[in-house]
Amino acid sequence: AQSVTQLGSHVSVSEGALVLLRCNYSSSVPPYLFWYVQYPNQGLQLLLKYTTGATLVKGINGFEAEFKKSETSFHLTKPSAHMSDAAEYFCAVSDQGSQGNLIFGKGTKLSVKP
Amino acid sequence: DAGITQSPRHKVTETGTPVTLRCHQTENHRYMYWYRQDPGHGLRLIHYSYGVKDTDKGEVSDGYSVSRSKTEDFLLTLESATSSQTSVYFCAIAGASGNTIYFGEGSWLTVV
């Protein structure tokens, strides 16, 4: 069965500092991997996704993630945090061809200090 | 904007009453989903649909039923609401490529 582990339910960084949110997955088949962001009282917005091809994926708002098969990881990074990045971030995995049956991690809440 | 509308957006109901949440899409996509979100659990799949009158169970389907009589509408019903069903419910659709899921704005349900 697939699963997703997000290390750290809360992460706090200073404005301008590197953002690193960790995600590890387990899957018996090649996965699709996703990062979503959720602002308070809103739905989930897709940040980026990995399906096939290039393992370094760039998304919106300056975020990127790298698929590392050997480490079963898909960590999310941003070189310089902005106050507007404060939100909850969810990593998710699905099987190729499963048509969107996503398995989500429990989320990481990012705080950005001025 | 993924063209997904959920209604109602907020509802308070009493234990034992039936509740129906509606998801409407304007994208004519085949796949639609209902998830629930709870603190410490992330999002969990309740039911999904792969076409009109074609539905299947997800991870947490007990206590829920769904119906899809038209491509654009996917209904989630709690036959007899319980306090454990207090949650935020999200509808989602699969994009044209089939490998990206877009979410609605959510429906906050409180069962008292």
C-alpha cells in the first residue's frame, strides 16, 4: 500500500531563509508525486507535480521539488521564504494510472517570522 | 479556477439527521472525488466516481453514500450524521491529463 510521511508537522523559518519541507513516500509502482498548499479556510492549490521525466520539478511561487527514487523522497524547497508563504503544505502520492486516488501526508504548517 | 462549486459551504446539523453535500463542475471531467480533511490526518478519500452512475469506495467510506446522475454533479450523503463526521469536505476533479487533481473550496460541516 502507498503511504506518505511528512517530517515535521510545524516548520518555522525567518523571512528570506531557505524553506525545506520533507516528504517521503512508499509505493510499489512508479508514483506520481504532488505538493499542494492550503491557506486558511481555503481549498488546496497545486504547487507542483512529478509524473515522469525530469526529476527536478519547478512549481508556482518559486517552489521546487526533486524526485529521488533511491531515497523515496520528494522534498519541497524555496530559496528565500516570504511572509506570504505561511500556509499548510501537503505532499501526496498516487499510482500512475490510478486516476487521482491520492494518498496524502498529514501536512506541514509553515510559519514565516519577520 | 478549476470550475468546481461546492454547496453548502457551511452547515451545522444535528446528530441523526441526513445531510447532502453537492459538488458541481463545469469542466465536463469524468473523474470526481470526495475527500474529508481532519487535523492530524491530512485528506482522506471517501468515495470517487469515474462516470455517470459509476462510483467506488475510498479509504473512509463507512457512513457515506454518493450519487452521480449527471457528469457535472457528484453528491455526498450522510444518511444519519454523527459527531465523528464533523469535518471539512472537499470535492475534487481530475484534470484532462488524468494525473492532476483540482480541489473545490470546501464544505465545513459541524454535527452537534
